[in-house]
Amino acid sequence: MHTILIICSAILVILTLLLAFWTSITRARTKTIAYDAATDPAGPMLKAQRAHGNSAEYAGVLIGLFLLTGLVYAGRDLGLTVTILVIAITTARILHAIGFLVCVTLERPHPLKAVGALVTYLGGLALALIVLVKVL
């Protein structure tokens, strides 16, 4: 398996676990124990919950895509395009999470969230298409 795919997969797991830990810390700090209690879009609890939830929603899909990429490129170099896509997607997930945590309110788009989402969607789609074309 390619090292870059393993590293980026591990980073996605670490990001999700750190956001889970941050959510727990925020839950204790704000004394918001009930899961549906956080309703303030400008509050730290809802921001932490959404950052973690969104990370968890995408981590599995992206790790699966990275693993498929590794299988398709087994014994071959990933090439610059695939390597850049994998790193860009991983970086985008980090930026997206930061955008959730630093935004003024979840009701207004934050540039980091927007860039992170766009790179995730377009980069993930491009990588999936490259993998699909490679096996056909």
C-alpha cells in the first residue's frame, strides 16, 4: 500500500477522533449533556458537534476511496495527479473542520468551510473517476 494513502487515511481518523474529544470537552465546559440540547448556531457546542459529525460522515467514504486507489495502483506509482488529489482532499477536510469551529455562526458560510467542501466534492469525484477509468 502506498505510504501517502496510509498517512492521509490516518490523518482523517485522527481528525475525527480529535473533533470527538473536542466535542466532549465542549460538552463538559458548556454543561450541555443532552445530545439535542445544543441549538444555538453561534454556540461552541453546536459548532463542535457539527464539525465532528461532518468529519465522521466523510472519513469512512474517503478512507474507502483511498483504499480503492491503493488497490488499483498496487505495484505502481500513484503519480503526481493522484498524490496531489489525496493530499488536497485530506487538507480540505482539516480546513472544513476548522471553518466549523471558528465561524461566527453556522448560519453564515465560512470561507474555510466552503473551500473545504468544494475541494472534498471535486477532489473526491475526480479521484473516484480516475480509479474507475484505471480499472476499465
